[in-house]
Amino acid sequence: MDDAARSADFTAYVRAREQALARLAYLLTGDRDAAVDLLQNALAKCYRHWDRIRAVEQPDAYVRRVMVNERNSRWRSLLRRRESAGSHLLEVFDPPATSVGLDPGESLDLWRHVQTLPTQQRAVVVLRFYEDLTEAQTAAILGCTVGTVKSHTSRALAAMRLKMSEAPA
């Protein structure tokens, strides 16, 4: 595939998936500017290997894995680069989808509790419940076992239940 066709194919993929990818970046970071940085860096890495990625059965899973790895790398190194925020990506960020049966205030309260979770537990909650992935898909993206996903999910939900029960009504 020549460079122009490759670029057009990648651009079409990103345009079609930008809402979901932007939401995932935001859910992983909890910060709009950090999410823009994360998504831009992850997409840059994906672009370099687009010929290989587009050939896999589920390119979304590959891209999610790149995003989680990028977030983990940035977290470990504590290097927080600030890039210009004038990007088109800022226009596509949505707050987390409201949970079924919750009013918007309760949904925001729930999201605040998710943001307090440790990094791995938060990633599991985001991938399982906001991205609606299976335990196996989540384990593949995080590079761990299904048992680890179950353990992180259980701990995260227990911590959130405790925090929400202690919160003033």
C-alpha cells in the first residue's frame, strides 16, 4: 500500500473511531489535556505500524492495548509533556456515559469514585464497564490473566461501595 493510501486508510479509521478512542483516553487519565496527549501519542505509534494493525482481526483491541501501554509508560516515567490544546481531539471528548438508572448527578458522583481507584483497578473498571469489554478482552489489553482482571474488578467495586456508603447523602 502506498503512503497516500495508507494515510487515507488510517485517517478514515481514526475519524470513524475518534469518539470511542477519545472517551477511552479520558477515562484512563481522568484529565482532558492528558487524554489528548495520550491519544495523540498512541495514534502516532499506531500510524507507524498501521499496515500490520489493519491486517489483524480486531484493530480496536490493538489500539486499546497501545493506549493502555502508553498510559502506563507515562505514569511510570512521570514525564508529563504538555502539547498545544488546540487540537480537533478536544472537540470529541464526552464525559463518561451516564449509567443506566442513575441521574446525571449520581453518575458524576460514581465517576469521581472511579477516578480515586489505583491505576490498574481503574483501567479494569474503565475497560469492563465503560468500554463494555469481556474479562478476556480486558485481560488481553492489560497483558494479564482473567483471574487478575477478576481480582482487580472485585477490589475496585468493594472500594467504591465503601467510599459511596461513607459519602454524605
